[in-house]
Amino acid sequence: MTARQMKLGLSMRGLGYHVAAWRHPDVPAGGYLDYRHFLHNAQMAERGKFDMIFFADGVGIRMRDEPPGSLPRSGYEVAELEPITLLSAIAPMTTHIGLVTTASTTYNEPYHIARKFASLDHISGGRAGWNVVTSWSEAEAKNFNRDSHLDYATRYERAQEFLEVVLGLWDSWEEDAFLHDKQAGIFFDPDRLHVLDHKGKYFSVRGPLNVGRTPQGRPVIVQAGASLQGQEMAAASAEVVYTLQHTIGPAQAYYASVKGFLPKYGRPQNAVTIMPGLIPVVGRTEQEARDKFDRLQELVEPLVGLARIAPAIGDLTGYPLDGPVPDASHDAEMRSGAEQLRERARRENLSIRELYLAVAGGTGLRVIGTPAQVADKMEEWFVNRAADGFNVTPTHLPGGIDDFVELVVPELQRRGLFRREYEGTTLRENLGLPRPENRYARGREKARKTA
């Protein structure tokens, strides 16, 4: 039996996940709109045999000018390329790495999403993945004819039906539907084309999809559910789950919770790959790594730091930066993230400055040290069932991914924890996921066996 090996993804949105990344002297400040910046990062991740690259996305500028004056100083999530377009451009310049991005179930229609991701899967030869999210900000709502965003329960209920419709549309065509029989003049077999005819609470979608079945059967489904409801939704339908924990105990609890839901939906334990966020800061010595991180921390302006915690805590400009974080009744837009941040401030007894500096470098497991120290922490989480792999979120790009591929990947390979070569050509093959059956072909085969 092949030993279990960890999976790796690179989250490569913008210029990196540290709030001061754009100010780093080695970061191209305009790279967030430069195709060459993203292509370099993608090709470097593929050189390191990563399973996938990942783009988080939003359909609006969710960052507010709160506190006033903070937004013009922020280089994070203010302007960015549309990710399906970007991944379609990266696809022909790569050969193995998966191409995953976010698309909202709140401000899209299922038919659009099914068609776009099926097209990306064809363009890339079977490497597409969809990160299923709901939109939570008023900034996005106001771009789509709404004054406020949908409530939490409605967003999740709508998302579940949305996903159901998309999966149904991806089954519109069976594998062998297109005959291309020039002699007989038959382009496709009508018995292998299926009309979904979905009628539900939120959507009425007839179908069929006007894109054929994709090279890997259907794109890989990715989710990030922190709440219990989100965890169960992920266990029901996701194949990769992104999560954010800072310590191994909560990570193990989350891992066990999601995996614990799988039997309810008739899914094996390896049906879902759980990938916590990892923020590696790597140096050839521990001091070199700490110097790299300290350099970024020194570039954090207080207004930008306060802006990072304002969505969860509120505007704290009236409080001393080195005083305690006040208890807040602030109505956070992103509920689970807000609760985690407030709990962390209480648990670690952080001042306001310490809290914003703690999150300035990104959210997730942060490891600052040598390649061996970073690999030690990754191995600890992997072996002790806190993770099946990691979604690497570098502090800054391209330096963060360059360092990781050059220094950490060889260490993981030396320990036998990570591949030296890709197992296949599709994202499913490299993740070790089975090719999904077409529901109609499966039904016909079942009927044939019972006849």
C-alpha cells in the first residue's frame, strides 16, 4: 500500500497575505493586475509539484475605509483580475497543476457557473476546481441590486440548492454521448443527453448544459465551512475543504468533525481532503526567517492594522493601541471569522496592536523557521490527523512561494511526505479522487443489472 502523502495548494491572490506585502521592496506593487506575476507563481508551484493553485475572490471591494483613511493605504483586495479569465490564461502555460477559484452562489446563476467551470476543465485538460462560497458583504450586495446581503441561513440554504443544480447540469451529457460519426451523419446520441428540469425554492433550471462532460468527469468541489452547518455541507458534497486553525487541537477537532459526517452521506474517509491554511516564513536559519517576518511587520501602518480587525471587532481608533481589546457587540458580516478573532484576543490576552499584528500576516497556522522546522510542524499536523495537506498562503509573492519550493519541498520529499512527480494529468488523479459517475449512466446500469 502506498504511504499516505500530503497535498499542497498555493493560495496566490494578489501580492500575498500579509497586509503590508505591497510595501515589501521585493514585491511588484502593481503585480495584482499583471498576468506575468501570477504566471510566475503558478509555474513555481507546479515546479514544486503542488496539487493546485487557488484564487479567493469577491465581487466587490469588501474592504471599507474603516477607520477613515485606511483604505487608500491598503493594497489588499482592492483591485484584482477576474479569476476564471486569469486561470484560463494560465492553463495552457501549465500542464499538471490544478486551477481552483472561488465563485459565489449568492450573486451568480447555476447555469453560468456550471458552464464556466466545465469550460475551464476542458481548456486545462481536467484541472478545474470550484470553491463554493456564499457572499457576505454589503459592498457585494450593493453591486447586485440589493441594499443588504442575504441573512446567514438563507445564504447557506440557497448555496445548497445552487450546488445541487450545478452538479445536475454537469451530468447533462454522458461520457460517450458525442459519436462524431461522419459516415452515418450522427453527431451525438440523443439517449445520452439529459434534461435536468430542476424546480426548487430558489432556482428553476431546465438544462441541459451546452458543454459536454468534462475531462475529469466534473470539476473538483472545494469548500470552506467553519460553522457546524458549513462542515456538514462540506462533508455532503465537497472533495477539498479549506479551513483556518492556529493550533493543532482545534484543527484535530475540526478534522474529526468533518470526517465524522461522511458516513451519513455514504462517503469514505478519503473522499474529502482537508487542507488548513499555512503561512510559512522560511529562512536558511531561524534568525533569517524571523528577520524576514519582522521586516514585514515593521511595514504595517496602524490604520491598516486596525482596518484588518474592524469587520470583526469594530472601529477601535478611540482606544489606546497598547490597551486591551474591548468586548464588542459589533455585528460582524463574516460570523465564524469574527468569533475566532475575538476568542483569540481573549485567550492570548492581546492588546489592540498585538491583535492586529497577529492577523497582519494572514490567517491560519503560521510557522517561522528553517525548512526543517516548517516541515516538522507540517508533519506533526499531518501525522496526527489535523490535516491531509495544506493551503499555503504566503506572506508575500513571489518571494513566499519561491522560498517554499526551493527550501521546504525538498525537505518534505526527503521525508517521504510529498510526491516527487505527479501521479496523473488531472486534478482528481493527483488528489487521489475517483472519477465521478454520471447519474444517468449509473441509473441505466443499475436497471440493466436488476432486469
